[in-house]
Amino acid sequence: MNQCFFRGRLTKDPDFKYSKSGTPSCRFTIACDRKLSKAKKEEAKAKGYPTADFPQIVVYGDRAEFYAESLRKGHNVLVKCRFQTFSFDGEGGEKRYGQEHVAEDIEFLERRKAQQEGGDLS
């Protein structure tokens, strides 16, 4: 099974592009706080250690445009994704490898809360 889940806030607005072959993609990064006690979090900050992780997420195909228009910096989301590896030819023709988290489903956590309270969705 190849599934992972991330919950966090977008660090900036998504980046929407078309590949050379015409496939749409939407890329974004979310900040996922580490589960640390208040004391451990303060200690980590004092030592300059990270208290969050920043996974990069990509959405391909038809849903890419929807998410590029719907997601904004600061939105709180739950992302279900799969981990994918790929290869490409680098400068000089050498074979290079990369990895990415490909979103299969994204849940807008704050939008649901705003709808339940009858508030604004933006």
C-alpha cells in the first residue's frame, strides 16, 4: 500500500502550469506542525531546530485547475496522497531521479467549518 496523509496550512498560493506535453499540474507546499509538547517546541525553537515539516504536493490532470483556483495561502487542508518516484535526463544527459507526493484527495478543513457555521467560504 502506498498512501500518506498530511494535515497543514499552505505556505503560499499554488503554482499552476502545463507540462510540455500539455498535462496541467498544481503544486503547493504545506506546513505540518510536529507533535511536540509546549516545552519541547520552545526548546527546539531556541536551538534553531525545525518544529514543522514542509511536504511538497502535486495534483495532475483535470483536478489541477480546480485546486489551483480553490486553494490559497493559509488554507488548512488534509491531503491524501501517494509517494511517487520518477526519472529524467539531467544536464549532460545523465539519468536523474526525483520523488513527489501526488494528491489523490484534498479536504478543505476550514471551508467545512465555515459552512457549518454559515460563514464566508473565502
